Amino acid sequence: MAFKSPTTLMVQGTTSDAGKSILVAAICRIFKNHSYKVAPFKPQNMALNSAVTKDGGEIGRAQAVQAMAAGIEPTTDMNPVLLKPNTDIGAQVIVNGKAVANMDATYYHNHKPKLLQAVLDSHKRLETQYEYVIVEGAGSPAEINLRDRDIANMGFAEPADCPVIIVADIDRGGVFAHLTGTLDCLSATEQARVKGFVINRFRGDISLLKPGLDWLEEKTGKPVLGVIPYIQNLHIEAEDAIHIKQQHNTENVLKVVIPVLPRISNHTDFDALSLHPNVNLEFIKDAKLFTGADLIILPGTKNVRQDYDWLVSSGWADHVQKHLRYGGKVIGICGGFQMLGNAIHDHKGIEGIAGSTITMQHLNFETELTDSKHLKNVTGKVIGTDISVKGYEIHAGESQGPAFDDCLIQLESHKDGIKNADNTILGSYIHGIFDETAMLEYLLNWAGLKQLESFDYRQHQEDELNRLACEVEKAIPFTTLQDILK
């Protein structure tokens, strides 16, 4: 079978978290390193980690990371459909970067065919701008219950007519069953476009794996394109799962704790903290496990009023109050910032049942949730200093009150950042506020850490992408990737 899209390669996986996002990032960096213009693409993403594009839209965080790997600015075409869960059976549906509706799972499943054209249009625009497009699937193509209206896996690959490779994570176990079972669940035409398999996160002696590889190739007629080793301590921003490296030394270390809200969003805001050599960061869901901290950070959330109610009922709100009485520091980011104010009003039922919630009342302002979502990349400085601030805003809500009369940060179009009179609480709408080196050091100093080792998170991201690409290219030679696309 000849494929009509020789510039597009799709990576599908046997399961969620098989390594699709990481492999797409690696392939994008490999093509970039060989001086090709390449772009990532994901037809449909479901994640609470998102990013703001240069054209003022919202996409999955993984595609922003993949764009970084490709050396380009992310755009809404790279992820035309994004689902942000706000209940166990419903999500906010974002199309071409803008929120269009809240839908329950059944309604959205029936609605998906209407979104296929938007997906194909975005893909076509990328194909006209770049030499190669590397596509990430979602979940698994073997999810039989979802196949009839699929737009994320073979439901995209078939109309786009592109070749596919399937990746499986051997670290989970059962890799040969995953690969053969997935292939068996596909139709004849879908099987024909599968060009081979990739086995991810292998530990040990590759010679011990070879009999299994030979069996797999003989049984399926598909080649194993490469076996990627388990890359120790690799840090690439996670699409949704929380992966944190914790420090265990106790000298000159700031202990930071983040409550895991039920609808926590953009937890990658704290990756720079988790990797800093002078920070011991913990994500804790069960309030009973909290044993103290120097700094508590209230993170962003997709459902701020419900998550605040959980903060109270779980015991976390009491922990925050006691922590402050004992001289601890608190930072709120986005939804966590709103929780530190006097009240959150949702008169239109934007995030659930209409109503108002009285919040912590540490900062003198109130928030009104609105139909329109603030989506903006921002830059600025800490007022009275040369410390640069860079990040992005994603929030449904307007906050107003006397607390905003004296702000910490001057951005291009407005001010941000509020401290309380006791200098123990700080709030901001800026996601990514910890990522710039000088601002990270400023916030850690404010939180009580006076002696810091130098840490450049931006450079660390680049170094890790290059390390990933190097290891993947050893396993899957660039010529192999080129041959698939011929």
C-alpha cells in the first residue's frame, strides 16, 4: 500500500503512557537536528496540563513540549481538539484553541465525527508549512468501544492516509501480548499501514530480548524498528501524570508541599522546583500525610469552587491556616490564588452548579467566573527590580479588589502578584512563574531559602530533549525513520 502523506508519521501506543508523547518529542528533535522543518500534531488530547500558543489559543502541554523539541513556537493547529475533564464523566471541549462547550462523555462521543474535519484541516495546514509532521495518537487504537467514532488514532490515520508505528512500554510487562493484541484488534487496512513496532523503556541485556523480538516479527510480519533503553532520571514535562523527583538531603533544603486537588491542572508549573537541588518537593493528596513544610503551594484547578470545598472537607484548609500561624509561607497559582481571596462567584454555572463560595479571605479581592477564558502569554518584571517574569495565563475569572492596588509584577498590559501585609502569602495568575532562573531564586529567597545553588531550568529542558533524542536515535536510526516515510 502506498500512502498519500509521505511527510506525516503517526505514533500510536498499546496503552496510555506507553511513551507516545516522549517518542514524538524525540523524533521531532531528531528531525530538527538533521536540519528539517518538523512539527508535532495530536488530533485529540485529554489533559489538564495545557499551554497557551502564540496565536492566543489553548493546547495540550505535551504538544508545546514537542514544539520546543522541534525548535518552533506552538500553535493551535498542533492540537485542534483538547478535552479538559471537569467531572468524572464530563469535560470542557476546546476546539482550535477555544472552549466551545462542556460535554458529558456520551454526548462528546456522538459529537466527535463533527470534529474530524477540524482535525484534518489543522493537519493539512501543518503539512503545507513543514517538511514533516509527527503525529501522536491518544490512548490505544485497540479501544474497540470507541472505534466507530474515533478521531484520535486510526480514525485519523485512515483519512489522513499516513504510516503508523506502534510503541509499547516493556517496563509494564506483557509487551508482546500488548503489541500482538493491539495489531489483532485492527482492521486489514489499518494493519497494513502499521510499519513496525517500537519497544520502550527496556532494562538489561538486549541479547536476552532477541528471541522475543524474532518471535514477534515472525508472528506479525512487522519489524521491530528499535528498542529504546530505560533512560535514568529523564525529565520531560508530563502530559498528565505527576512524576516528581524528591530530594532527601536535609541541609539547606526548602521543603515544599503541594496538595493534589481532585482537578489539579498545570502541575508542570512546579517542575523547576522539583528539580532544584535545594528543594524537596512533595505532592500530597491525603491531608493526614502532611507533616509540615516551609512552603505550601496551592496549584491551579479546572474546577475551583469544588476543589476549594474539597480543600476544606479534606482537612487541607486547616493545615494551611495552622501552617501560616506557625510562620510558614503560602503561594497560590491561578485557581489556588483565587482560593486565597474572599470569595469566588460562579453566577452562570461556568464550572458547575451556579453559586458563590466564601474562600480563605487572606487576600482582599473577589473573583467572578466568566464565559470567556483568559489565554495569554505574558512577560514582565518584578516591580523595582531587573528580575524578568515569563509565563502564561489560563483562567476563567476576573479578580478585583483592594489587594490589586499594590502588585508585585508589572506585565506588558497589566499588573499581577499580590502579597499579604505579613509577607507570608503570595498569589499570582502566572503559570510557569518558577521557570525563569532569576524569578525562581527570588521566590525561593522569599520563601526562606537564602543560599541557593545555581539552576537553569530552561537549559535543563534543552539538555534533556537532546539526551532523549540521542538515545532514541541510537535505537531507531534516522535512516529508518526516513525509510518509513518513503
